[in-house]
Amino acid sequence: METSITATPSSAPGGTTEPTSDTTAPSGSETPALTIGLLKESAAGERRVALDPAAVKRLTADGRVVSVESGAGASASFEDAAYTEAGATVVPRKQIIATCTVIPVLRFPDDTLAGALRSGQMLVGLIDPLNHLPGITDLADRGVTAIALELLPRTLSRAQSMDALSSQSSAAGYRAGIVAAAAYGRYLPMMITASGTATPAKAMVIGTGVAGLQAIATLKRLGAVVTGYDVRAASRGEVESLGAKFLTSSVAQGAGKGGYARAMTDAEQTTQRAELAKALLDFDIIITTAKVPGRTPPELVSEATQKSLRSGTVCVDLGSSDKGGNVAGSIDGKTTVTAGGVTIIGAGELASDLPASASQMYGRNVIAVIASLAPANLVVIDTTDEVHKNIVVSYDGTITNAAVRTALQLDALPAEPEASKVKAS
């Protein structure tokens, strides 16, 4: 079954325009250009922007119409003039929200933006739906198509260009190495001077996914002696290829669904934590990278372990969030020092500290997603496509993603063998 929705401007209070829906597209009419609106991110401390000027140039070259809020890219060093040169039009925020069909974002929108979106509009970004279930339900009820990039099936080769989670994890991992070096009060490399020799810092990176491998590579370049830890024994080759040592647990396991480690039993977790706590005593820098969408991050460095670490040890927690972190006591966006002199840096959104590069990579991911969902200015949601089935959280008034429906305790949707289409101008 196919569903077509056309969004056309209609008069709204205050003289603005808003999309309205119709069940059929005009017969024989030319498909209007897809309108994309770029907004300044509103989350505290967020310096990235969803599209950089290079991404806008590619979109406009493909016939898309892009509107940009003034100052949207300023925190990432992208000025309005660069967007104008790329073919965009700089307009007020309210006009973008009222008239644009596709709204790319970095994070789940604030209440003001979320409440202003309407049927016929599509929100695209790392919107973390499992941690925003009430907001997702509200968007679905109002007919907003919500696209969650972190739900992308990362093992599909054709999805790699859309993988925003990996691109931002790469930026975060690199930045974690720099942040750790800045916070550590000693040399990272071995230094031989007339005043004596400084021994190299020992660094442990826990979790050797995209972020972990980038952190390892960065710390190695800075001269530290690095060890990568992962419960997936198969990660050894990647870690050692970077010149680092590899450490795993006696309960090391194979990869689970999507290439990630499977969930451990309680007994396995107890064994793993005890072994890891003992190993950490020998390190000066500890970087943790374990994030679990929609769930509390696993605690890898306990308060008891911290009390045994040397004074001056630095812990950078990339798993830090409002649900907790990998390091006991970490607060996302904050740096704290324990009574024993251990520095704990909560860094759950560390990619934002590398705004220009992170935004450039993210912009390429957004372009790839738009190309998949709207190949010819017609947004096509194909429920049989593996990518669409996962990243489309809601459309046509219905929450469609299986994981989100489970979290909301909704019944599974019946299988839909045919593509469903959403057309928006």
C-alpha cells in the first residue's frame, strides 16, 4: 500500500505559512523542489551545525532549496556569507520552521521547535528516540516524520555514508585524546632532557569501537603507551594495528547483533569488573566509550576503583549522560576532582568540541540520508528497505520503528510488503 502526502503552504495566524496535507499529489504536475531548513542548535554547549556550507552547496546543486537561520553555523566558524555563496537563503528562524519540509538537527529538538513541527515535515538527526519517548509520541501524533540516525543498521555497506553515529564518535574519540593530554599534569611521551628523563604516560582506552580506536590512535601519536580493552576478543587485530597493546576479559565474547558486544550476564559482569578494576591501577589516563542507546551506561570505573588510582590520574568518560556514565560520579559536561586527586571529565557530547570538522562529517551523512529518502524531491519511505525500516521512527501519524514501539509497549505493526510514500514540497 502507498500513502502520498503533499505539503503546500496555507495561511496561518500572524501571516506565516504552514504545510498542510492532502492524500493525493496533483496529477501530471512537476514535483516541487525539496525545501530544507537549517537551524541554529539550541542545546547548551552545542557548537555543531547540521549542515556546513559544502553540504549546502551539494544540496542546492541537486536542485534542493535550502534556507538557513542567521548565525546557524557561527559556533562552527561557518558564516552566513558562506551559506549564501553555497546557494542558500538566510531567513528568520520562524520562517524556516513554518515553510521548510526537511529539518536536519544534531539532537532532539527543544520544546519550542518540537511543538512547532507539523504534519508534512520531516525531522532528521541523532534524536535519541529511546530517551525521548514522550516527545516521539507527540511528533507521531502530529504527523511529523521522525528520522533517527543512531538507529541506522551500521553493518550494511551501503549505509556507511549515512553513519552519523560513527562520524561523531570518531570526532569524540580524537578529541578525548586531546582533552586527556591537556588535563594530565605530566608529559605524555618519554622525554629525555638535561634535567633527567620523564617516563611516558600509560593510557587505557576501554571499548575499541570507532571512538575508542580514534582515541588510541591520538594518544599513540602524542607519545603515550596505550592499551585498548574490549570484551570482544576479535578487536585485538584492530587495536594492535595501531601499535597499542590489547587487553580483554576472561569472559571475552564474540560480537552480538550489529557488531556490538552482547549483553553480559550478572555473573560475567561481576568477573569482568573485578578484573578491569585490578588492571586500571597501572594507568595514568583512562578513556571510557561505552554508550547504550536508551539505557543507563555500564559503570566501568567504580568509586572504589577510583580510590585506588594514583593521584593525578585522568578519566575521560565518553559514555557520560543524564542517566549516568561509565565512571562513577561523572557529570556530563563537567570536570570534577575526587578527594584522592583523580580528575573525572564527563564528555558525552565531546564531538561538539570539534565543531567544524564534526559538522562537515555530519553534513555528508545528512546528504546521504536525504538522497536515500528523497532521491528526486519526493520523500519515499520504503518499509521493506532495511535502512528505512530502522531509521524511520514515525511517519503518517504512526510510530513505525520496532525498537521504539517495544519501548512504548505498543503492539508490533503488521508486515507491509509494499513501499509507502510521503511526498512533501
